[in-house]
Amino acid sequence: MKAVVQRVTRASVTVGEEQISAIGRGICVLLGISLEDTQKELEHMVRKILNLRVFEDESGKHWSKSVMDKQYEVLCVSQFTLQCVLKGNKPDFHLAMPTEQAEGFYNSFLEQLRKTYRPELIKDGKFGAYMQVHIQNDGPVTIELESPAPGAATSDPKQVSLKLETQVSLLNTRNLS
């Protein structure tokens, strides 16, 4: 899964001339679901999005509060184009989950967000529709999130470095014996 999370003062989704949903202060989440995504990636992404510290605290300290801490709103928009791979200059979407599967998966994602947070504060667009998403980015603050690939090790450079140091240390210990 890939998500682009934007801190917003307000955001809304319109289909045709009809406004489908709107939020005030909070975050707007553009979500791309891949062929390989499972419940594990879904839960990881829900946890990351809701706990992402992009707001300031009461004393003005930046990057210290999440959307849940502040009781702000969340607007989610399914966006398969985040799973794009360029072939030359042409977008290819073969990594995106097919529509028939993706709609159910996306609805499960929304359900998990509502279950984890406050259902009345989670809004969304209209799956599969041609939408106009109006985002008033606050800051601007835009964060890209990607769930770990199924079965993949962590991609955190500090963790990778620590793992390598441990492996080298083990090899050195074995070679000294």
C-alpha cells in the first residue's frame, strides 16, 4: 500500500456537481492498493496514518501530535494511480489491485480506520468515480507512506545498519573461534 498524507485545514471530494464529503482540520489520505496487499499491510497503514505526528501540541511544539491526539478529521480517497510504474513516459498500473478486489479491500481499510478511531471523523470519496479532490494543504505538509512489502525486512536505515553490524559481529566471532 502507498499513501500520500497531507495535513489540511480543509478538504472535500466532489463527483460531478455533487459534494460527496468534506472535512475541516485534519488529514487527507490518498491511498493506492497493490496486488500483493493483505490484512497485515492494511493494519500497518491504518496504524501509521492515525499515529502520524504532523500536528503541534498545545505549547506550539511541532511534530508532536497525531490526528487522533487532536481529535481531527480524516478524508480518505482511493487512488490506484499511486501504484503506477512508468514505462517510458506512459503510466502502467499492473501493480494496482484490480477494481473487483480493491473496492472490498478499500472498504475494509475504511472500516478498520473507523474501528480504531472515531467513525464519525472518517470520511471518504466515491470508490471508482471520477472525483475532484479539493485540498487546502496546511504548511504545506505532505508525507508519503508505504507499507512494507509482504515478507520484507524493515527498510529503516538505522535498523538495517544495526542488523548488518550484528551479522558482521557474528561472523567475526565465528571466524575467531
